[in-house]
Amino acid sequence: MRRPLLENTRCDVLIVGCGITGSLMAEQLTRQGLDIILIDRERPGRGSTAASTSMLLWEIDRSLQELTQLYGFDRAVRAYRASYQAVHGLKALVRELNLPCEMRDKDSLYLAAGDSAKQLIEEHALRRRAGLPGSFLDHHALLSEYEITRAGALVSPGSADADPMQLASGLLNVAVSRDARLFDGEAVSFDCAAQSVGVGLKDGGVIEARHVILATGYVMPDIVTASVQKPSSSWAIATRPQPQNSWRGGALIWEDSKDYLYARTTKAGRIIIGGEDSEDITDPDARDALIPAKAEALTAKLAALWPRAELDIEFRWAGTFDTTSDGLPLIGPVPGHSCVYAAYGYGGNGITFSFLATQLLGGLIAGRHSPLLEDFALDRTG
């Protein structure tokens, strides 16, 4: 599907990056009837997408309480509602296109990390005020309904899980069927004029586009600066299939803590658990050297979280992702570079935010503006 660029060319929109974000953008923009080119320096989806645990949560890494303290209730609620609607929109898109990506509707289970559920009780009250769905389970209810021993939890409907590589591949195939062009190439320069951008490639080729969308994950071009963004590594493990040992409904599990633990099951019955995040170790070699030790730590955490699990670990991996200090994505125009836009999902809501980016940037290119573009601006301070 991907081929070398043999001569300079033009398009309406150039998408830099062919992971899940670039694939979602290509589907949306070809749907809008635009002439699309995608480029990537490696095989599509082999960056952050391949390492994703693909928990399609609408709940944001920063709680509604924390976002309210940062930005006020109205702005915080706007972000949460947009995230909720994005998960529903993504699920509807998968159904419409009949994409084979093992997508399943899931509840989420947000666990208290310590001895008290006070923070979750307050979070639940604020979510109710915002009209967001979910209920609070105290220790006894959580133990009775999910057989998990924690001080409490919030259980919320409306999330999902999926196979991220299948999802990205399916979306790319749809875009290519609508005449999107996919080239092997690394963008190294951006020459911005009033109505177009000339993108220079490492091999010397040039693509002229009316608009450029950067969907390069944590590998940011030099033209992008954001004070709220920083890279972080995460580790994960997957057990052998054991569908008989799954918790109720295979709910998506995550914790009320900064470096939270997260867990889900797969369609085959594997248990995936991840975490042990670090902002200090992002070099790929150093990160991967820690896989054995991190896998051992995660196995111990799985045993504590779900003693019923068989601890026969079949896969171990790591990935580097960008995070933001406020838990929100970076979506919108790149300051100082006309016609260049960023589509960076980031954090535990990466795929959810990627879909939201397609709606916001697709609308912006079509002449529509959303207040969310100010909320997610690259030059915001969090």
C-alpha cells in the first residue's frame, strides 16, 4: 500500500503519520471529498499504535474535579462531554464501516487507589452535576458485584475496547479505497505560505498541500512547541487466554492515581494489564531493557488485583507516549505556521482524542470553528 514518492506532487491535505490518528483523519477527510496524501517514515501503525492497550475510555486522565480546579466547571465539563461523544462517534463509525477490529462496548471501573473512596464520592457528585453517567460503588458493593477488594469505585457505561492495529489498518484501507495516496516519506521542512504549505521530505521530494495535519505521536517536528506536553513510557503484559477467569463484563479497569494501573480483557480472554509509567525513561533501548523487571512488577499487581488470574504471561512490551499536564489533547493550528494543524491525542484517551481531532480539524478545514480548539490549543498553559 505504501510506496516511494517518485515525483513532487500536490494535494488538498497532507497527513504526516499513518498510525491510528492519521488513519482516522484520512477516513474523515476523504469522506469530506478531499484529495489526501499520507506519509510515514515506517510501516503504518508501528509506533505508538502498536503499543496501545486500546482502552477507549471517555473518562479523562485528569478527573473532572482536577479539570474544574484548573479551568472552571464549564470548560472541564465541555472536555468531558466531548470525550464521551467521541467514544460514541467512534463506535458508530466502526459499525457503519463494518471494520473487523474486535470492538466491544464496555463499562469502565475507576478504582480507589488508597484506603479511602472520598475522592471518588466527590468526583461522582460532580459528574452527576455535569449530567455524566455512572454510579458509585462502596467497598461492599464493589466486592459483591465485581469481587474486587478496594475502598470503592465508579462504574460508568459508554466506553469500549478494540484491536488498535486492526482498527488503524481498516481505516487506512477505507481511505485508500477513496483514492487517498500513501507514500513512504519523512517530513523534514515546512515552507508555509498564505494558502499552502510546501513539505520537504528527507529524500528530497516536495509535497505541496493546502493543509498539513501532523499526526506523528510523540515524535514531534521542530515546528511544534507545547509547554504542557512531555513524553512518558509505559509497560504492559498479556496473559494466555483464560476467558473463564475474567471479571464481570470484562470492564475496563483503571485507578484513581497519577501513575495508575490499567487492565482489560481481550476477545480471546487474555488479561492485559499495564502501568509502571515513567517520565524519566523514554529512550527506546533503556525502556525496552526494563521490560523483564516491569513485567514482573505488573504480574504481581495483577495477582493482587485479581487473584483468580492465571499468571502465565505470554506477551510483554513497552511503548512511549506523550502526555499533557492537564490530561487534554493537543488539537488545532500550529502557532506561527499557517495551514499546519496538530492532531495529538495523548494519554490514556489517545484513540478517543484522535477521533475527536478528526471532528475538530475536519470541521476547521470546512470552515467551522469549535470552542474546544481553544481548550486544546498547543500554546495553552495548564
